[in-house]
Amino acid sequence: MTKVLIATVKPFAPAAVSQMQSILKEAGYELVLLEKYNSQQDLIDAVKDIDALIIRSDKITKEVLANAPKLKIVVRAGAGYDNVDLEAATQNNVVVMNTPGQNSNAVAELVLGMMVLMARNQFNGTAGTELKGKTIGIHAYGNVGKNVARIAKGFEMNVLAYDPFVSSEIVERDGITDIEEVGDLYKQAQYISLHIPANKHTIKSINYDLLKNMPHNAVLINTARKEVIDEDQLIKLMNDRPDFKYISDIAPDKKDEFEEKFGNRVFFTPKKMGAQTAEANINAGIAAVNQIINFIENYDTTFKVN
């Protein structure tokens, strides 16, 4: 019997696990749960006799893969997959997939929610500002970016987008202004919402030179990866620009320094909250099990990323 392990330090919602279990049972698969585990060794021990693995932000290292001789597929329930060693997976003949789009609305709603929080001075009793009529720049127009644009238009914001991998026709068809140069996006947008992956091209790419040209009362919103921010340069910028604010769903490495120096000009969620809705949990979890079944039964590699 095919054995599927769901390994999650941050577990799926119980309703999601229940539906995932039902789908796997109907397919004749065995489900194994490893939730809220305490160490990477717990994960290494759990993968020794499993055929498929579903994770969230859990680290799938070469050590994990080396100790999983039967493993055929890993599905990251979510969009980002930089927590999986893709090279080691390929060397071990393991297919890696993500579940793009399943968490997108949840993350997008968080973006706008945090923007409202900062526009209203974290609801501290003082007069804030409105989002209506302001300009938001979306850096990467993928599934999340498209949902941010849709919701921002509902707030009657001016919406710009930059993505060198998405054609201007697609962006403009959605009623969004396509920006050809990344520097122009930052020059024109009071709000910037980041949706870029963390890779060799993007790590620390959000730096002083890019951010310094943002308009007065600029706000940077990061629901992507902390690694894309050059934290030292952002701190320098915020020292130079007392009007600049930073919101992140990923606490920076220098979180204490940011909070000590800039107070209510920064806001960081206590843990990554973008996909933390019941709906996103269920959507991503169901997509993951269906992708595993389709891969095992039909060798469907539609969402393969390695």
C-alpha cells in the first residue's frame, strides 16, 4: 500500500487533514501524520518507509532525502518551495511539486489587511490615511500578485505591476498598468507589495538604491521571503527616511533592531500568517493529495518544479 506522510511543524487545520485523509483512503493509500515535531531528526526518522510526502514550510534537506529510499514525490502545499533541496531531490529521483494558487487569496487579503493597519497608524487613536486614490506597485504578478491587484482595485487604488516573466498583454488585460523597469515601479508607487521568490537573482535585491526613490510616506509590504530584503540597507534607509514604513509577514533577522529603532513604523506578524486560513489550508491540502494520486497513478507531473 502506498504510504503518504504529512509532515508539518505548523499543522494543517483539522478540517483539511480530515478531507485529505478521506481522499487518500478512497484511493487506497495509507496516511501517516507527523505534526508539531520537535527536531529535524524526527522528520528523518519518519520518512524511512514512505512513498510520498506532503509538507508546508518544513525543511527537506539532502539528509532527509537520503534517508527516504522509497520516496517518489514531495509536494509543498503552497507556492514557495525554497525549503526543499531540489538538486538533492533530483539526484534521488524524487519529484518535487508545489500547489500554486491555492493560498493566493489568503495571502492577498493579508497584504491589504496589513496595509489598512499601517494606514490607520495601527489603530492607536490618531488620524490616519485612506488607501483610496493611492498607488500600489506589485513586484511579481503571479497568483498572489493578481489577487492583490483585484482587491486593491476594490479599494479604488491605482495599481501598477512589474514582472519580466509575465507579458504586458496579460497584465493590461486585467486592467493593471504594466511597468517595464523595476526602478520605475518603485519611483511611482507609495505602496510596494513583494511577491518574488528567494533565489540567487533576488536575495538582498530589495536594497537602498531601489527603495530610496519611493514617494513620500512609502510603505513596503513583504509577504514573500525575508531573504529578498537587504536588512542593513533597509535600516539605513529608514534612518534616512522617517516617513518610510515596513510591514512583513516574515519577521526579519534583525527584528529587534527594527522594532527598537522604528517603533510603530514597522509591523511583523508573530509567525507567518499568509496561508493561515481554513480555506487556504483545505485548498492546498486537497490539491497536494490529488497531485500525489495523479502522479502515482498516471505519472502526471504538471506542477513539477525540479
